[in-house]
Amino acid sequence: MFSEMDLVARSVEDMSRELEELLAESKRLHDGYIAAYQKEKELRMESVEIRPCNAKEAETIWQEAERLKEEGREMLRLSLEKKLRAADVQHRIDIHDQIESINNYDEVWKNAVKSRKG
């Protein structure tokens, strides 16, 4: 789940870009899963309909539906993996933003103390 990118200091812009890419890829994979699922259902219905006439062709169609089912599951797995990775990157961005706000808060506080003494 971790990559080499986790071990390198990166800018917020780099992380934001990665986040967008991960979410886009996750959506693409999920859409592929939905399409495979729909096609699988259609093939199974077709297989059942032609089984009385042509059992061999029906079996071939059924096997294609099985292949699509496996491909769809893999796409769904990868889609969820990308979403989890995106959530991790978003968490890192949130932590960075919190640290920045603390740094800004410290500076504002120091300036306020200086101006009061002055």
C-alpha cells in the first residue's frame, strides 16, 4: 500500500496532483467495473436463453461472463485501493495545513507580543 513517494518530502501541490490523479483513476476503474457487471448480466441472460438450442455456444457465453466477473472484481479492488491511497494523501495534506496554521499562529502571536511591548 505504501510507495516510494511516501518516503520523500513533497510539496502540497505534488500531493494535490497525486490526489486528483488517484481519484480520477479510481472513478475510471469503478466505471469499468459497472460496465463489466452490466455486460456480465447480459451475457448470462443470453446464455440461459440459447442453452436449449445450442449448449456449446451457451457455455462459451457463460465462460465469457465469468471472465468479465473476474475482471470487474479486479477493477473494483483497484478502484478501492486508489480511493484508500487518495484518503491517505488527503490526510497528509490536512496535516500539512494544520502545521502551517500553527506556524502562522505562532508568528502572529509573537508579532502581537512585540507590538504590545513597543
